[in-house]
Amino acid sequence: MTGSAHGKILLLGEHSVVYGHKAISLPISALNTTCTLKESDENTFDSALYTGHLNALPEALHPFKRLIEALQNHYQSGAFIHTLISTMPIGAGFGSSAAAATAIVRAYDATLGLNLSKETLFDWVQSFETMVHELPSGIDALTVIHDQGFVFSKSHKTPLNLTLGAYLVIADTKTRTPTKTSVAHVARHKTTPQFKTALSALGGIAIKGETAIAQKDLESLGSLMNQSMTWLREMALSTPSIEKLIATANAHGSIGTKLTGGGLGGCIIALCETRKDAQNIERALKDLHGAPTWIAKI
Ligand code: MEV
């Protein structure tokens, strides 16, 4: 039996959401991960990153071993061949780790007939995310599980159905830094005046973003995305490859452009009014930088 999950991006509020501020997330249904289980005498794990016995998983993938062993103990199941297939770039800000964990738990749910609630699924995925990086806010786990976005804080989760009639171009720098590293970088500096100011400014921007979305005010939303990028730069989360893509998107008519997710690589997002505008930006990002791109209607 198979389980699957889609990707996510953050429109506003990455990093500050870890410290209790609001953030805004969107599901990305074009990208997904599936896990198929087949009964077997022994546990194996077949993925783009590793194929072989579950017991021999490389250290970096140990959270998968711990998740699978915990599921099998808790639900008293036998061993399986686990096959993970993903169309989602790994470590690019799409929530690939949360999506993989969701796909695995859903595959157990389907195979063992568990009928898990969304809350139980979230708990499994969030405990996996805690093994992957120590301070997950929960926004990735929540957004890959549900079919709509969220205005999210640790204390309030409000579903968000975006009907702006606008478009986001998502472009991949093809450079990677694990979320664990960027989150640890912010944690190390969070008490400095520079980071304190940046984190609270990012939280304030997400609140204004919620209003801009409610008013369908694209210009304000774009300006808030640009302001958010300024604060993310202030926290040294940008890189030359991010800046190159942002400059190209801005030179080709983006209303607002920023990194999305942990930063230090990964993806940027650019806001546009029409599909034609989005396609112009997409062409420039592909022609000038060879960037993989996606367009999402929001
Ligand atoms: C990662 O998609 C978003 C971060 O804010 C981490 C988190 O919220 O868990 C960087």
C-alpha cells in the first residue's frame, strides 16, 4: 500500500515562526513524495539517498530508521520493503523531510488499516521533524499534511485558502544547506540586538501579510516580501546564488521576491500578477541561471 504527501513553501515568516511569531505557508501540490510498503522478512529502505537494509542507514538518515521502528513497535507490525519516490527537490525549502515522514506514516495507515486522525499523523511527523532539526516550529508538518495553507503560530493555526488570482514563481538555486544548520545559526545569534530586531520585524511583517492577503493587495504583499528578505539578509541567511536569482526576478517584473524556507541556498519565490508575467520571470531564471522553476497559482 502507498501513502503520499505534497510539498510546501513559506510565503512569509520563516525562522521567526520558530520563536512564536506568525508565518504564512502554502501547499505545493505539484511536488510530492510517495512511500510504498511491501511485506518482507526484513526491513529495507529504497530511496534516492540510500538503498539497502534499514539497519545500515547512514547516520544522516537515522530519523527514518527511528520513525519506522517506532511505527512498527507501536502498531505491532512486521517488516516491510519501504520504497520512497519523490518529485520534490530535497533540502530546497519544500518540506521534503516532513513530506517523506508523512508519506511513510500514511503508508502504514493504509497498510495496517489504522484510520489515523490528522492530529495523530501530525504528532508522528512532528516527532520525526524534531529528530531532523531540533527546533521545528511545526509549520512544515502541518502544511504537508493539509491541502490548504495556514497562518501559523505555535499557539494558533488558521487555515488559509488563497484566492489572490496571482502567481508565484519558485526557483531553485541548486545549492543546499540543511534546515538544521540555518535554524542552529539563528539560535546561536538570537539574543544579539541585530537578530532580536530581525526576528520581531519578520513576525510583524507576517501579520501585515495576513492583512494584505485578506485585502487582495498584491503591491503590499510584494513589498512585505521584499522587506522580509531585507531582514533575512540581516541575519546572514542569504547567499550569492540566492541574490543572483532575486536580482533577475526583480529585473523582470517581480512584485516581491524573497528566499523561502531555511535559506543559505534552496529556493526563492517571486510574486507576479499574471501567468504571463510569471512565465517571463521563469524564462529569465532558466535562461540566465539554468534554475529549475515552478509556477504556483495563489
Ligand atoms: C523551514 O521550512 C522553516 C523554518 O522556519 C524552520 C521551522 O519553522 O521549523 C526555517
